[in-house]
Amino acid sequence: MSLQPNIDTLKIGDALPETHYTPDNIQLFFYNAILWNAHRIHFDLPYATDVEGYKGLVIAGPMLGDWLAQAVDNWIGDRGMVQRVEYSNRMASFIGETLTTGGTVTAINPQARTADFELFMKNEAGDVITPGKVTVRFD
């Protein structure tokens, strides 16, 4: 896919460049603070592991959805904007993991100047933990 996406050169099946995220405790804490999400699985390691049974601090689900949209938004830059985001968290992810976003173009509407993307967030094992869809409108 072109480094500078354009509705006129985009093709169904074009791949979105992959983006890698390795969140840390501070980033997770501030993200949840902004959302007023005080669930202890996101900041209290003994609680997350001993009480809830997780293997570490759990990355907030909305953060994963935001990263899906951000990967597309960063790619299109000022040539358009994300209009619609849909995602579903399927598995937990944890601090210390490197997560990868990517996807493909699934539909193009030249008249409306929009394109649809099927997206994914994968963990280090290659499992899709958060599938999603984004619609972009190009200027």
C-alpha cells in the first residue's frame, strides 16, 4: 500500500502498515485515569494476579480499540479522517506484551470518498485479541 494513501490509488486487499505497541504501567495508569476506570486489574498487580487470577496487569479494552483507530488515522494523516470504529475484545492482554495492529482494505466507495478496513490487534503469540473495522473518509 502506498506510503501516502489516496482514494484514487487504493485497492481492495491493500495491507495497512503494521504498528507495534508495548504499553507500560504508567501509560496504562494514565489511560484508565482519563476514563475514570478504577478497576484494580489495571493498576494493582497483586489484586490482578492473586484475586482475579490474571498473569499480570490487564491492558484496558478501550485502549486496544483506540490503537486500532490510531493505526489507520496515523497512516492517512491529514488526507482524511476516521469516521467509524467497531471492535471487539476477545482475549486479555498484559503489560510487557508487544501488540501489533494491521489490516486490509475491504471496500472502497470512490463517490463517497470512503474506504473500509478490517483490522486486527495481535498478541505476541499471533492470536487476534481484538478484531475491528474502521471506515475512513478521504478529503
